[in-house]
Amino acid sequence: MPLKNRIVMPPMTRSRAGDVATDMMANYYAQRASAGLIISEGTQISRSAAHNFPRPADLLR
């Protein structure tokens, strides 16, 4: 995959999306979109797409 630059932002599990992606999550990535390739954190695209996988923060409880 050709990239304009060599900047790649790795996935950072911030556990702020809850069960599905939110506007706050979209804004977070939009603010960083000019950096290069962004690999987003894992989250479901909708509640019906969720398969009851625990979030990383829930595993620490």
C-alpha cells in the first residue's frame, strides 16, 4: 500500500466508544486523519453487529 509519508498511527484501545462507534470517536480520528495511515481501535459498527465480546477495560475488573 503506497503511503504519502511513513507515519502510521497504531490502534489504541481507549474504551471510549462503549458498544458502538460514537461521534466522539469519529472526531478523534478526524483530527488525526492528515497524519497518514490510521488503524482504529476495535469496536462494533452497530449494536446488532456485537457478539458480546468484552471490551479490554471490562477484562480488568
